Amino acid sequence: MRSFSPLSLLAVLIAGAVVGPGCKGTPQVGLDLALPNEVVPNTVWFEIGAFRDASCEALGPMLMNGVPDGATTRVAFRRDDAQSPRVGDLATGKYAFAAVAKGEDCSVLATGCVEAEMGSTDTVAINLNATDTPSGGCGLGASCQAARCVPANDNADPSVGAQCSLELLGAGPLANPVGGGGTLVSAPAIATTPSGFVVVYREIDPNGASARVTVLPIDPAGGALDPTRPLLKGRCANSDETDGIGLVMNGTEGQLVLARSACGGKPGLELLSFSSKPEVTINPNFMTSDSDTAQKFSLSGGHVAATRPAGKVVVFTEDGSSRIATVGKDLVGAPSGSFGPATGVTGAWVAASDKVLAVLYAGPNAGSAPASDAGAEAGAGTGGGGDETGPSLGLIMAPAGTQASAFNSVDGTPSLPITFPGQWGALAAVGTRVIVMSDGGGPGRSVSYRAFDLNRTTPAETNGFSIEGAGVPTTGDVAILDDKAYFAALKPGSVSLHVFANASTTPTALREVVFAKEPRIQSVVTVRDGRVAVAATPSRVAVAWTTAKVLSNNDSTGGYAVFACTP
């Protein structure tokens, strides 16, 4: 392990001149900047980032929009500042130091980068080269503060989301992995709070040394606050827990549902409660519902828990069958019930509103009879068009007050699913409308969606959208708010957000953003079989994603991004 030495960044620049290290006392690294004379008059800001174990070859193309996120340390200062800024200690090791000169509107006027070994040098010199054309300036209504564009405070301005502009407000990485290569990562869950958003996910060190759940608050401007990472007990090195997490919020109070592997004991569902104000406070007492009969519990990615006037529910799979249970104050349990086929279920999702409670499941034969009534006559369900022999999805909708224990039937009549082709799904609800997102199923479609209404067995709308680039989406999530549907999709090397208007009637494409095209968003090119989650407030939409179920040595855990979206 490399030791830390008291190295600090010291940056001072006098127009067009090179300066060296400064004050006496603690050893410091001088950062010498050379700026072309022709850009000196228009230079207002300097932005510098030190990236551990990075290369200038990789960083160089990103600097046209400023220093990218993910730096080990970043400093920004005005050219006319009387005092040079100082940033905390750097560990010894190899760094790429990237620097940009910016104008009053944050447009990039010059860039430079140099690689240096901290611990063997006391001065880093960077020569900045003028850009052909200034780039990356702030948009209409935004201002340049600390060398970053900050949206205006006027909600009617496009920079904060008018007509759902999807202006990027902030983005960043998730917390560092708890272990090295082989770390197991769950699907992320995301929800809104009075102070922004909260992202939750679980990690397990493959050596069994550490298992944690991370609760990460995000403010409305896209800034990450300090995460809370309590330990999980009862895990072992082979705890194959790369499934999802159930997350429900009630104001600042949240509850998490986790599926725990047996690890030589009994598998169970764990309930954890926390508060976010915006700092996170975890209830130290995990509540566990163990099973004497089940071999394995699993939760899907996306929304697997929901709140309705009749109470909170969570859906999960138990030994290949889909289950729904009540989330109480202390435990996950009764009343509970089952839905879908008795075996072969590969995923389950839930959505609720004040009018409807809807569940969705995936399996090789979604048209099979309900698990609690396996002998009843049942086929693909009405309005399905499902393939009973291929991968398909099954949707069941019921009035919002339906008890989990009675979910498989209404007035004693088995609830037949509406089925259609699909390998994975996600769903959201508003009023009596339910929208199901799934993998593509038509020409030019990367993703399909179907809009259903309670008490109707045929979809009111079936359509989809394409996502540029190679490969097909492997997972997604959807949220509905204020008559907008927010679809987040993930495929290897790509994450994207697609917003549709008129969610309650005929959904209409409104805006989309491909994250790989946003230089301020942490690179998504390393995304493999990670998962994605989306949540929205009346003025913001946030997306969180993970890189993979099992991380390699050089993987980041994942990232998040917050966009502006107002009427």
C-alpha cells in the first residue's frame, strides 16, 4: 500500500507568466501554468483537476467542455484572485493534471494536460494551448460560477427545465466500491425526498470481508452529499446478491427491503429504515423475516416496492414464483399473496396510485395459471397476444385497495394476466393508467411500451422508441409524474433518458438525452450488465445506474445524473 505524503496543490497565475511553489512550511507542489498571450485578455477562470492513474490521452478530448467530473481533486479560481487556492493532500502516485482557461461565460479558451508522479516531483508545469473556437459556454439564463455553469433560478427559463429542456444540472459517480475486483453490486433504487433524491444500492466484497448498503442523498442541483454505508450482517463470500432493492419514501422517512442469501442459515427479507433531512440517519435495527421453507428470495431491478393509500407493498420472487407482501413498520409479511405462474418467474415489478395496484412478472410462460390456482383454466389472458412458449410478461391490475393476500383473485375469480412478449419489464402508474416498459418488439424499436387502463384488457397504446448505437437494452425503468412518462434505458456502453408527454392519454415523445454525449456525465462506456433507475419531481428528473453486477478491478460502481424538467 502506498503511503500518503503532505502534498498540496498550489496554483498561481499572472497573465502569461509561469510561477513556482509558494509558502514556506508544509511541503507543497507548485503548479506552473503557461497561458497563450492571445487568450489572456478574455480569460476569467481557471479550472484544474488531478486524476489518479489517468492519462492525458484519455482526458484531452474531454477538456473542450471543461475539466470532467471524477477528479481526485479539483480547484477553480479567477485569474485576478489575490490569493491562490489550496486543495487537500494527494497520495503519492501517478496523476494526470488537466487545466482549462475559461471566459466569463465558462467557455473554454485554452486547454492543457501533463502526467506527473507525485512523490518524485515538487513542480508540475502545464502549457495551455488555445482552442480553435471557444466551446462549452453556459446556456441561456445560466451563469458561470467557480468555473461551472449554474442554472438560473427562474423556473420559466429553459436552463432550469422549461418545456422539459432536460438541461443537465449535475452528475457524478456513486461511492467507491467496498472491495476490489469481483465486488457484487445490486441494482440501484432511487426515490424523491423533500430535499432532492436518494439513491440506494448494496455491495458485497467477494472475500466476505465487507457487505454494505449505501444510501446516497442527491440535492436538486445534482450535488452528491455524504453517503451513509451501514454494514450488512449474515453475508458470506458466496452471497450471490446482485438483485434489486425495494425503496419506499414517506416524506423524509424511507424503508428498504433487501433479500438475504441463506449463507448456511435461512434466507430472508430484511427491512431497514432511515431518515434523510438531507443527511441520512439509519435505524441501527435491521428487521428480518426468515423463511423455513424457501431456498432463495430475489428482487428485480427498477421499482419493486410501492406506496398506496391502503399501505406499502413489495414484490419479489421466491424459488421461482412471484410474491407480493405488505411492508409494515417493522417487518415484511402478512398480508401476503402470490401471482403469476407457480414456477419459472424471472422478475417481478409493482406500481401503485390512488386508483390502481398493478404487478408485472416475467417468465418463459407468463400466460400460465396463477400460482395459487394452478388447476384453474387459464391461458394467455385476454388482450395478451403473448407467446406461451417464449419469454413473456404478465400484467395484473386491481383496485388500489386490494389486499396482497387476495391479489390473485377478485371476488373469488382468478385474476388472469394480460400477457405479451418480453424478457424484462418495468411499470409505473398514475390514476387508472399503467404504463409497462419492456425490451423491443417491433421494427426500429429498442424499447417497447404499452399503456393500459384499469378494467380494460387491451392496451390503449402500444409503441416504442429506438436508442442509437449498437446493442440492445438489457434493462430499464419508468416513472410517471404530472402527465409525463420518464423512461431510463441501459445497454452495454450506453445509458439514456426519454421523456414522453400525455402519459395519461396518448404518450408523445418530448425529449431525450444520450448520456455518452454529455461530457459532464461520468463515462458510461464501461457499463456492461448494470441496472438503471429513474425518479422525478415537478422540476427535476434523476437517473442512477450501476456499471455491472460484478465489478472488475478498474470499474467504477456507477453514476447518477440530474436534469431540469418543468412545464
